[in-house]
Amino acid sequence: MGGLTGGCQCGAVRFSLAEIPNGASICHCRMCQKATGSPYGAYAPISRDALTFTRGAPKLFRSSEIAERGFCADCGTPLTYRNISSARVSVTICSLDDPDALAPESQLDADNAVSWVRDCLTKPNTQIDDWLKSKSVADVGSHQQPDHD
Ligand SMILES: [Zn+2]
Ligand SMILES: [Zn+2]
């Protein structure tokens, strides 16, 4: 297997993984909510040596005494989480080129989950094509890096 690759939305930071992550998880803690702007963070851990940045590098924010988070300084995409004292690092699952490559096997701090997180996926859905039509958008003209190098 060629290994997983990923990167940020603008493409300034790209990475590849030399091993398949083991023990993917989601975290509902307030710091992960804030760092991702989302209900929870979703992470795939690997050994630090197995993560190579093939283009650019993330900017690092020391979010606590024990943790450092990497993100693209140009577009803001959250990319990594690392416990400072750990030999492992996690990449955010949905920054992978294939966000379906790994599924979380556990959660952390579920007691802190936002109250609507379990219900929201049962809400009414609009297909994206219908949504675009309703906004009279023929083509969004994406500036997003394609899901490959
Ligand atoms: Zn970027
Ligand atoms: Zn967390």
C-alpha cells in the first residue's frame, strides 16, 4: 500500500503517512471543539517518524502545557495534534485525501459533547446539487486543493 496522504484546504501543506494509523478516535473536549470549529475533533495517530510533510509545514499552537496543534497558516485547516511528551502524533482524519480511509474506534470526553451532536444527522437533508440550484450557482469555482498532490 502506498500509504495515506493528506493536506490542508489551500494545498500549502501536504503530508504523507509511512504507516497506517491505529486507534483513530474522536474527542469532544472543549479544546478540540474550539481548535476545529466543529462538534469534535477526529484524529488518526501514528508514530512521529511516520509523518512527513511533503509540502510546507504546519504552524504550531501550544494549546496547553501538554499539547501542540498544527494548522495551515494560510488557510487555517487543523492538521495535527500532538501530546508534547508522546512519540506519536495524530493527523485530523478529514484532512486525509480519503476521509473515509479510517473510522474512529473510540471517543474521548463524550460527557462534554454538544447537546445536538447525536441528533443532527437525523435532520432533513438537501442534496448539494439541489442546494446549488436553489442558490443559482452553476459552478462554485473551487479554490480547494484536489485530494491528491
Ligand atoms: Zn492551507
Ligand atoms: Zn480534545
